[in-house]
Amino acid sequence: MQTLQQCIDQIAIFDSHEHLISPKAYTELQPDIITALFGVHAYIQHDLVSTGCSYRTIDAFLDQQNTNIAARWALIEPYWLACQYTGYAEAVRIAAHILYGIDVIDGAALQNASSLQTQYQGVSGYQRAIAMAHLREIQVDAFTWQPPNTSEVPSLLYDLNVQTIVDGSVVFDVLATHTSVAITTVQEYRIALQTLLRMHATAVVAIKTQHAYTRTLAWNPVDDADCEHAFEKHRSGVPLSPHDAIVLGDWALAVIVRQAGILDIPIKIHTGHHAGNGAMPLEWLSPRLLIPLVKAFPDTRFICMHIGYPYHDELLSMAKHYANIFVDLCWAWSIDPVTTSDFVRRWIHTVPVTKLFGFGGDAFLPTQTVGFAAQARTWLARTLQTEVDAGLLSTSAATAIARALLSENQHKFFRRS
Ligand SMILES: [Zn+2]
């Protein structure tokens, strides 16, 4: 009989969140072994920095012009040794093992394996990495309205990113040109936003916003008259105060969320922990701040990303109560795998299992997604095995839940024809 791990390894994951660079950009990058594991916004850099490593040292470590891999590794080794057990580091260790057969990462191991990297370069290397991660479809947030042309990798699907609209920094002229709608009044701004969503409705899988990086998630209703002041200031190029930016953003978010409900496009919202270092205001990030919005627009489906860590408990209650709240474990397995495991166990016994999406690596390079995907599979198997061992689930129920979380829930939810 198959183990839970073996069963989970065979599931082609429906990956609901990555930031993968395009195959064209990847080809131009020609990542070496260090870039493949540690480069291009890799989260492990943030643990290295929180350990005390400087950005200058990380830049030198990632400098592909220097082909002395062992010397580059020596720059960060003390910091790596300090953070090697975190979830981010675990995903790097797993990727190094799967991609290059490395058991213990050090300068010699990376130097010896560096010639293997050629098989993970170019479009074929990109596809090879995706195949090794065993992903069925991959939803990518490229931080744009207009998805790149990635027809050479058909498993890539795209979100429509609206962060600049929600944080009030959108350039009206750019939106007006993109939508062919002049934006001289608040009413015309509404039409431009509605047009933006209609233009991309059939091409995108979801709307995405990570405005929790630039403002609070707290939302209040704003009518057209109360938006006028901030709108006119922004239109005439006067810098917005944080309050004005939130007024303009809250007004626009309501337009987007209403239109998303009409067009039946789900909206993904970053909740919880920030990537990076030295800039995270925890008071902006709690999922509970979204409740007025979720309540005001019951016909729109909201996906709270990253389990709102470290406010994940709120989401058990919110997703149990609100029919239009769904939760994504994307990035959570690597931020804090133990807490995420516990969260999944509690979810199973608290919230309908159909409302949870099991994986997104949140990575920029497919070689890094290989590590995140295997990490999620391992921790999910461990989590469900614990439930079986405790007599709380049968093995067949655990297997069914794994399939729901890694594939079936997303397939039904996103309903692409
Ligand atoms: Zn992300």
C-alpha cells in the first residue's frame, strides 16, 4: 500500500501563486547555481539579512560575473549556518537536493554541482524545473495589468494586479491609455476601472493586490463626493497625504470588488507577513481588517493569501463564518511550516475543507519553486499522517483531503473553461 507521502508526490499540483519571471527573461538571465537557489528576490535572502548579513554581501554573493562559486559561498556561509533550519532555508536545501543531488550545501558542493546548472537554463530548463515540481497549472502575479506573452509555457496563467490602484499611486494617464477611457472625473475613473476588469476578464484567473505592503488593509466605504478631493489632487499631480491615498484607494477598491463580483473573478489579497526586512507594520496586516469589505460585497469571492500569518487564527473564524472567504496556504509552508501544519489540522476540524488552497511557492524562479513544492508536499504528508496516527482521519480521508488541497479545490474554484 502507498504511503501518504507517495500518494501526495503523485498529485499534479494546481499552484495558485507564484511570481515567476517570464521564460524569455529567464533565458536572458542564464542563472548560475547560486542564482538558481538564492537569487532574484529569493526569500532566503531575508533570513540572511535578519541574521546580520549586509545587502552588499548578498550582492557580491549573487554576482554571476564571479565564477568562483566556493569563494562567493564563503561570503555568506556564517549567516547561512545561523538560519539553515528556517522554512525558507529548508526549501533551498530541498531544491539543492532535487536539482543537483546536494545533501549538505557548502562551497565545495555548490562548486562541484555548478556544471549541472546548464540543464536548468533557457526555456527547456524552465520547463524541466516545472515538470520536476510536478505542477499542473501555475498562477503567476507578474505585478502588471497586461500579462507577458508566455505561450511557450502554456501552464502559466496570470493575475490582474491592481495594487497601485488600491494604494492610490496609479498614474491616471497610463490607465487611461491602457483602457482608452479619459479620466477627468471620478465617474470616468469608475468607467476606466470597470473597463480594465472587463478587458482582462477572460484572460486572467484572478485579481491580485498586495496593498498591505504600502497601506493598511483596513477599508471604509467612500462615496463619490468624498473621493473628489483626493481624486482632483492626484489628477493635478499634487502629492497625496497617506489619508488621501487611502480615501482614493478605498473608493477604487470598492469599484474593483463590485465589478469582480459581477464578472465572477475572484480577488486575491495579500494578508499577513511581509517579505523583506526592516519595514513591516504589523498593524496593517491582519485579515480581520478586511471584514467590512467582505461583508459589503457578499457576491465577490475573496482569497486571503499566506494564511494572514501571524494572524492565522482569525482566518479560521472568518472563513468559517463568511461564505465568500477562501484561504491560500501559498508561501505559508516556508514562512513557518510548523504553524502552517497546525493551521491545516485545525482547519480540517473547523472550516469546510473545500475552501483551502494548498500550495503556492511565491517564487520568481522555477528552480526555487521545485524546493517550495516538495517542502509543501512533505509537510502536508506529515500533517495528514499525524491526523491518521491520532485516529482523527482514515487514510482514505487523508488522501482525499490532500487531493482537495493540492488540486481539486482550485480546479473547481477557478472554473476556467
Ligand atoms: Zn506573492
